[in-house]
Amino acid sequence: MEQYDVCVIGGGPAGYAAAMRAIDYKKKVVLIEKSKVGGTGIYNGALSSKTLWEISEKLYDINETIASKNREKFELPWSDVIQTMKEAIFDRKIQYSAHITLLQEESKDHNLFAYERGSAKMLNSNEVEITNKRGEVKVIKADNIIIATGSRPRTIPTIAVDHKTIMTSDSIESIEDYPKSLVILGAGVIGCEYATIFSNFGKTKVYMIDKAHKILPFEDDDIASMVAQNLRNKDVTIHHDADLVRMEVIDGEVEYEIKYSTGKSEIIRVEKALLSIGRIPNVENIGMEATGVKMSARGRHIGDIDTQTNIPNIYAVGDASGRIALVNMGELEGRHAVEKIVNQNCPPLSYKNVSTIMFLHPEVATVGLNEKMALEQNIPVKIVKLDYSLIARAIAKRKTQGFFKIIVTDDDEMKILGMRAIGAHASSAIQGVALLMQMNESITQLAELVHPHPSIIEGIQECVRMLLNKSVFKSAVFQDGLKCYRLCDGEKIPLQRL
């Protein structure tokens, strides 16, 4: 029986990162994947959907320019869109497969890395059974096991998902043409991203069913309002405060009935439907019962503290850990689990100040505290907000919709607690602020740093200069585009000075 230091079950972003970190520590590791290495980081997820978003954004920008000149809009066949997406997936797939092949060759002398294609099932806390596609079975032993089995889209028992008419994110990218109409159940990040993609292409009438009174309910109103208004400008219908009564396929179309909080009901027919109501971890049939690994109290994930489960030598990372379902966090968890295997006293993994991107129109980037959280937790803070219309690079790009919002402590140090960015290059602008937050530094560092010109990130510098009362443009003058205020006991107190 083959013996390993570490067995990683699942070759998605978290599992792959864990296996590579084990190699760093000269640990003998086996990586087991039953389907495709890369997981939703490549297929039916991060890379594929973001490729669609990039294409749709470019097409939308082109057509906005063409329309302003009263010219006929450019049309891009769906087959071309899918071909570009497949090329992007292929590029990343080849990188992974080539890396594994060469890594196996490189590690022959050291016998550090093994890759097994098949389904894995834990027989106990040290033995794992691997069944390949031919039905052949082998059992390996490992001192430590890392569960990185990923997740899948959540469905509703009363809705028959056939992946052709009623779909999830696993199947929406397999459609043969632009749907004439599409209803999206769910108005969180993923639902809003697909609404953005299909409305950008301009070939699909999009509907969204939102249980709340606004989309992106966890975000500040100014962020959610801008995204929602842009969707409505592209003829997206958002059913706010609406509960789904039923959804079914009738005569090859999707008929759905909703009931609003006012009591009013509505029945609408569309060509396709997309369920976007979250994801659930893939933990069935992996042998949890045999090992004694327990689910969380609410049954949503496995894992106890700091990636470690209730069984000391078994770890859970990525979507299986149920904490933050992001590729970057999955990779961090995978790497950290190995570091914890090597040194149980290593510093715990921090889930604070995680930078995120929402691929909407315009794109949104976040880190740390937002204004909504500060209000709910009654945290005294200072907030500065700068409109993109006052940033030279945004003016040059003719993309002046958006803003930066930075939240700092309400004291002389003014340490950064959070930032929200919506607009062009938002995702590229967030990381410098996230680093300062991680270092627990004040805004002075940003105020004095020489920023490249012209760049979007110059807006961040002007934000912190406003807080220090030494900005180029004065908020008391440009009150629509520059705002600086104190948030105290739920009230906004202007800090506009000359």
C-alpha cells in the first residue's frame, strides 16, 4: 500500500494549492481529482464567466459608442462568444496539465508528487480508496488528509432543473444561442453578474427575482443603486420584494409566478431560467461517516477551527470549508492547511481584509468595512467619497461613472477600515489600500506616495488628502463629486472645510 504524508482530495484551486505547498515542504503528496483539475476556478465558474463578462463589456462599450453616432450596432454571434470562452479555458487547462506532467517527471527522483484520476473515499482517518473510471480500485495511506471537494450550485426541490431550459451556473454556458428572454432567480453577486453579461450583449430580455428590496443587499445603497440603475437602463426588469411561488417548463418555455410583499401576484413566461441561489459543498460519498468528520452546527460546511476538522489529521479547505467561496481564499486555505500540518503553532489564517471583485457594470471592488456595516455596528468613522468624474484618467477613458469610498477610524491616526470602489479599474485600485489595512498603517502613507499619472488610483490619493484637509479639489466647492463626513450615532456630519 502506497504511503503519503499528505493526501489531497480534489484538484480545484484550493486542493491544487495545497498539493503544491506540500511539495515546498518536501512532503510526499498525492492529489486526487475525479473530473477536471482546476475545478470551478476554470470551468463553469471564475475563468469562464469572467471571460464572458469581459467580452460582453467590450461589446457594450463599442455599441454605446456606435449608437452615439447613430450607426447600426455591432452584433457578435453566440458561437464566437463561446469559442473565445473555450480558448481561454483551454489556455488555462493546458497550463495545469503541462504543469502536472512536468512536475511528475521532475519529482521522480524525489518521489514527492503523485496524481491520481478517480473518485476518492476515506475509509478511516488514514486510508483513502481511489476508484478510477475503469472501475479499478486502490487504497492508499496518508498521515494527513485535506478535503478540497469544492461545491455545486444550490437547487430547489420543487423546481425541475433540466440544464437546458431551467439551468444553474453549471449549464448556462452550454446554451446554443442567446436566449430571447431569461429569468434569474437570485440577486446576489452571481445573479447580478449573469444579468450584466446577458444585458450587455443586448440580445436577451432579462428578469431578476429579488426577495429583498434591493439587489446586493449586503452592500451600501450607493453601490447597489448604481448597479441596479445600469441594469434597468439595459431593459433588465428587477422584481424586488418578490417571492417565487412556482417555476416550471410549459410548452418548452419557463413559466414563473411571483408574489410581491404587497400581495400582488404576477405570471411571466420566458425562454430560459437560471437559478442563482448559492452553492453547497460536495461532501457526499467521501467517507465522512467512516472518519467521524462532522458538519458544522448548521450543516453548511465541514471544518472546525483554522481549516482543521474535529479529526486532527483531516482538514477542509476551499468551498468545502464553507467560509468564503472565492478562488483566492480557497488557495490561501489550501496552503495554510499544509503549513498547519507542518507546524501546528503557525499563526491562524486571517479572514479579515479580503479583497473581492464583483463583475458588474461597472465593476465593483471591496475590502473591509463598508458604510452599512459601520452604521449597523454603530462604529464611529470618517468617510470620504470621490466621484470618477474628477479623475483625469476616467475622463480620458470617457468612463466617469463610479466612485471611491474610503472608511477610516474617527481619530487622529485615521487608519483605514475599509474601501469600496465602483468604476473602471476598480479591481486594480483596491489592493494598495488592502495592504495598508493589513499593515495597520494610517492614510498618511497613501497621501505622500507618488502615484502614476494619469491613473485611476490617483483618485485614492485625492480621497485621503481630503481627510487630511490638503486635497487639490476642495469638497466644500465640488459638493456633488467630493464628500467628506463623520458617521456618528447614525448621523452624517459633513467635514467640508476650506
